[in-house]
Amino acid sequence: MDVADKLSLSRIMRRSPPLPAVRVFEAIARCGTFTAAANELGMTQAAVSYQIKVLEERLGVSLFQRRGRRAVMTDAAARVAGQLSEAFDKIDAAFDELRGEETILRISASSTFTERWLARHIGSFQAENPEVDIRLDVSNRYVDFASEDVDVAIRWGSGDWPGLAKDRLFDLDFTPMCAPRLVDGMELPLPASAALAMRWINPQDHWWAAWLSDNGLAADGRLTQKGVMVDSQATEGLAALAGQGLAMLTPALWRGELKDGLLVAPFTGVSHQGEAYWLVYRPSQRRALRITRFRQWMLASFGSSTIEPADTARPGVR
């Protein structure tokens, strides 16, 4: 390398912003506040503010504007924040590979999906990919990919989650189901109006209002009546299996029980509100081998080929 090349390289290196300052900026953009970024990075808020000052002086532009006691990113800063997060994701992935953590797959899934499907089938994925070490977190809370150590999440919702890539697994249809003995001797399918005379599990579930409306019926006060309230569809289904009443369930999650005659769907009306189960992950990790293999396995399991790009709300729990 001659002298001219060395001088050129030196100029490039001098123009590059200090990495610690860039890291602080990315953390603020991700966490939303200087205080949250300071807590994540183990720094004082004064040190965080100083790093931003260093970065602004080096770049010659303002990254934040003061609005009262709040600091808000400028439009220019917001445009580059996402790119920096993706860059740090790639750096993290590279070091994961060096540490051997490229083979660790961290999955977050809701309790209903885990109990009704994933726990029964995840062993086959691990058998097909014995080098992958699976960490499964069963939780109904939202996952913040920006701050949590999660590779993929399985959640339900509309799919409107900015900045994340997602694959549709199956639509979240719903219809009342019950144990066969509750309709013993009745001619099936029943008219939808027959549901009004039967006991409901989770009567305040908003799906009841939607299903009744789709079938031209009014709730007539049933949605506010006293009843058994449960926190997940999995629990509702268990109550239905025990003969406790009608439960509003998703057929795709109870195929085995329907096939074996443990549950029946006594009405023809099946409703849908545009929601589905999704596999969600960071766009920057789409090509990570462990995630690629899990995506392919999940899509093959549900016969889905719908792969949604990242958008530019988070999923709820079912």
C-alpha cells in the first residue's frame, strides 16, 4: 500500500463515527428514550447524552430535537435508525456463530398454540435438525424483538407489525364446539339460534358477538351474563371436552378431537375476522440457517406458502 492509499484510508477512518456513539444512538432509537437506552447499556444518562453530542458533532447534523423534557429523533435520524439496527443484528449473528449460538433457536409462542400444536410436534423438527438446540418460551405477553433475546415468535393477529417479517400459518376461524353428549339426540347441524338456549363458556369473549352477528342473531344480553371466564382458547377447549358448555374454538387447533368425536361443531356457521396465526421474526435474520429451517418446517406443516415481507401493534394472544 503506497502513501496515497494510506492517506485515503486514514481519511475514511477519520470520517467514520465512533462505534460507541453509534451503538448509543441505535439503542435510543430502539428503546425510545435516553433513560431506557442507558439502562440497557449499563451507562449513566449523562454518558448517553455525551455520546450523542459526540456523534452529532462528528456528523455535523442534529439527531434529536428537544420538545419540552422529551428528545425526539429528527426525520433524518429516524431514516437511518432502522438500517443501523439491522447492521447490529448482523454483527450479533456473526458473533453468535463464533460462539456456537448459531445453533440455538429461541422460540416464543402463546400458551394456546403451544398446548394445542407446537408441544406435540416440535420434537419432529428437532429430530430432523439434531444440531439445533431449542429454547421455548411459552408466554402470552408481547415480544419486543428489539430488546429481547428471541429468534422467532408465533402469535395471532392481523399481521400489521411494522419492521418485522412474517409468514401466515393459518387463518383464525372460529365456531362453537361442545362435547357430543350436550347435543345427544339432536339432529345436526343445529340452527344457529339453538346456541342461545345453551350454556356458553367464556360468554364475554368478543367472538360470540361476531359469530352471532354473522348468523343474523342478536346476543340479547348474553355477552354480559355471568359465566366461566378463562384466559386462553386451550382452557376453553378443555372445559368444552368436560361437557361444561359451548366454547368458541378454532377448528384448525382441535382437528384431532373433532376427528375422534371428542368434540363436535354442531353449527354450520364458521366466522373469521381477518386474523391468523403468524411466524414472526426480524427481517435481518431471515437467512439465518436455524430460522430458515424452522420457517420451512412450519410452512410445510401447515401447507402454507404465504411469506409476507417486512412492513414499514403487535400480536395478541389466542
